[in-house]
Amino acid sequence: MTDTQIFEPEGRAVPFVDEGDGPVKLVLIQEQGLPADVLGVVGHYLAEEAGFHVVRVGYRAGDADVSVEDRVDDVLAVIDHVGLSDTWIGGHGTSA
């Protein structure tokens, strides 16, 4: 699997994984508190077997109190950093 990179917009440490180079762009966002690789298998499959360009965005390192607005800022910063202009966005959550 592809290694996690850290992008630091305005001093924030946002982990992400960028794999595949297919024409379909997909950003996967995990829920806070889940293991960093929770979407790793599905992301890797979509990149390697289905031909997607997949970017998985994790949570800021060491920051348990990230607001929804901050989370959106982090994801958009990674999308801009990677250079995606059009993308599908999906995620994973376990809210009760």
C-alpha cells in the first residue's frame, strides 16, 4: 500500500494518501477516532483494480477537537495540494 504523507497548510498536519492515476478522481474521508487505515483496503482496491485516482484524507495529528468547518478546510486544502479539479467525495462514519 501507499505511504501516508503529511500536508501542512497554515501549520496544520493533515495526513493523506494519494494513489492511482485513473481518470475518475475519488476523495475518501474517514471518521475521527477510527484507525488511519480504515479505508486503506477499499482505497487501494479502487486505485489498483478499478483504475481510480484515490485520495484518502485523515484527521489532523493530535487534534481531537476539529470542527466540521475545520475538517472541510483540511480536505479542500489537500484536494488543492494534490491538484484535483473535479472529484467525487465519499466517507466512512459510525454515528449512532
